[in-house]
Amino acid sequence: MSGEASGSLTDAPPPVQGPPTPAPLAPPATGIPDEPRTATSVARGLVRTARPKQWIKNVLVFAAPAAGAGLDDGSVILKTLLTFVAFCLVSSATYILNDVGDVEADRAHPTKRTRPIASGVVPVRAALIATVVLLVGGLAMAYAISWHLGALLTAYKALTIAYTFRLKHTAILDIVVVATGFAVRAISGGVAVDITLSKWFLAVTCFGSLFMVAGKRHGELLHVGEGGTTRKALQQYTLEYLRFVVTMTASVTILTYCLWAFEHPKTSDVPWWGLSIVPFVMGIMRYALLVDQGKGGAPEELVIRDPGLRYIGIAWVALFLGSVYVH
């Protein structure tokens, strides 16, 4: 009997296990911070919301003074640096205002819910006060440099406010407005120091900006998948359409850069302008490859992170500066 009992216990089938219990989802953000607010936490949250990493875009203000051979003049350098600071202040005000406008949508987003305003670390009122302070400071500095620059920056800020609350939900316009931001930065450098801008410089700047922003949208759509995004504008795009825009704008950018380079007179025995076309085209090709791989979501960060783009950029800058300053 004992053997039978022992055998029955040994041969008993293992207990049936049910499906694993899923891990609990993170609770939605309520706008109330997990920890008590302090002046330090609010200040850190504001700095994070101001996105200082994005200030690299504002280096574009040096493009026109560099192309106009103005960087050997102390007053030009000073005005360009102040223009850079003005854009940093105004662009940070734009980022903070954008997060205020998107606060409810960000709280429902799996990753954006941790942003300082959405998570409640930074109160909306404090964010709005910071927006006004940064905006007034940036515009005041711009008007002090030149009323033309102040007017341009004011118009740009009005456009970004319209983008925050309306235009970013409209396909094509959302790409054009963001690209305009890059173009305005490049144009502002020339306006600040009163340099006449070539029509080909303007064309390269505008179509190059469209190329980068279309690549950014392509990366975003490739990441979430068609139909998998809640952004109204992004829902209206397809990967095929964005590839078409990337191809078209890349072609026009290369063409206009070649026309710009060949327009310049030969200043030395080395054809610097013509040689600069080689790394410029290589940079376009490298960026297009990264876009096709789905890595074009943040062009300003991609330029820094990707070794290939860095080396190509260094070569282009060297030839570009040689074109202007070597005689």
C-alpha cells in the first residue's frame, strides 16, 4: 500500500500554471509631482524644458558672416555672438511654451509624461513666467543689435506661436514652419551685421532646411509606424511621400549649392569653392542614408553623434573657410 501511495504521489502530474500576471502599467501623470517641489527642482525643470541641447541649431547665425568674410572683424563677431544669444533665449521660450500647450497630450504619452511640466515638477504658471522673461530678453537684445533683426525675430516668434497652437497639426505646413526656423537663423546672421545675402545662399538654406525637416518627419513616422501616431499632421503622411520630399529637396539643395559655389570668383590657385562641393554632397548622401535607416528624428543631434557626418562636416568647414579667407 505504501508503495502504491508513494508511486501515485511521484507520478502525479505537475500543477497547471496559468498565464503570467502582466506587470502593472505606470499610472498616468496627474500633474502632481511625486516629490515636493523645491526652488532647485523647479529651476532644474525649467532648464531641462528650455532644451539647451537644441541651441546647437543657433550656430547657423554664423553662416552668413562667415560666408561674407566678416569673421575677421571684432564688431561683426560681437554682433553675431549677441544674435546667437538672442536666438537661444527666444528658442527656449518657444520650447517652454510648446510644452505648456501640449501638457495634456504629454501626460497621456508613455515617455513625454516625464517632462517637467507634464509631470508637475514645473508649475504651468512658472513656465509661462519663464517664457515671458526669456522672450522679452531675447527680443530686447535683437532690437538693440538692429531693428531689422528685432523685426525678423518678432515675426519668427509669431510664426512659432501659430505653430504651437495650430500649424503643427496641418501637414506640409508643419514641415515648412520648422524648416523656416533653420532658414531664419541663417538669414539673421547676415541681417545682424548688414551683409547682403546671395540668392543662392538663400536657396541653399531654405531647401537644405526642408531636406532636414522632411528627414526628421520620416524618422518619426518610421519609428511609430503609419497609423500608429496620435499627431494629426504625422497621420497624414506616408513613408513614400516623405521619401519623395527628401529626394526632391536634396536634389535642389545640391544644385543650388553648386550654383552658389561656381558663382564665386577664383581667389587663389586652389579652387576652394569647387572642392567644397565634394564633402557637401557626401554630407547630403550620408544624412539621406541615416534617414532611410530611420535615424533622422533629431537632425541637430545626429550631426554630432554620427562619426561619418562629423568628419564630412569638418572637411566641408575647412574647405568653406578656405574659400572665403585664403587668398
